Amino acid sequence: MPDGRVKNGGARPGAGRRSKAAEAELQRLLKKCWPRKEREAAIRKVAERANLGSLEALKFLWVYAYGKPREMLADDGNDQPDGQERLTLEEWKQRAAEREEQARGAMDAFADP
């Protein structure tokens, strides 16, 4: 629904992920201009910062070493105390669909005397 802005999303020039070829070209350029020893030294500096307590440095290293963790959502959308059930997005969607079906059944019961 338009809201008065000139562009409301959708496809536009330059939007979206770059092509694999462009990504590969950037990687070749970085390797050429940033030698391996310098890259290793930079990673060591980030590791040193992480060891000194930098959460940002630790998160950066963790994501590149182990990958991003799977997103987990609480059933009610709020953070829950540890020990309570956590749901993945797919589990949350499934439960929402089940609740919607239960609500429809309850509404049908009221409609039919």
C-alpha cells in the first residue's frame, strides 16, 4: 500500500546481493592487495582483543570460525528465563497454525447452536 514515499521497495537498480563473479573479483583483489602475512596479523589482533574481553571481537571470530547460530524464537515473542522452552521459527509457525485451527473450531461451535 503506497504511503506517500517515492519508492516503496521492490526491485531497483543496484539492490540485492552482488553476483558471484563480482564477489570472486573482490576476493582476488583483496588477496592481491592484502598479503597473507598481513591478513594473519590482522586476525591475530582481533583474537588478542577477544582474549582481552572485547565482545565484538569475540562475536566476529566466533561467526567466522563456527558460523552463525540458528535463530531461536520464544513462543510468545518475549525473552524467557533459562530453562524454559525455546522454539525455532518453523516450530513457532507450526504452533501458530495449530492455535488458529483451534480458534476456528471454537468459533464454529458458537456459530452452530
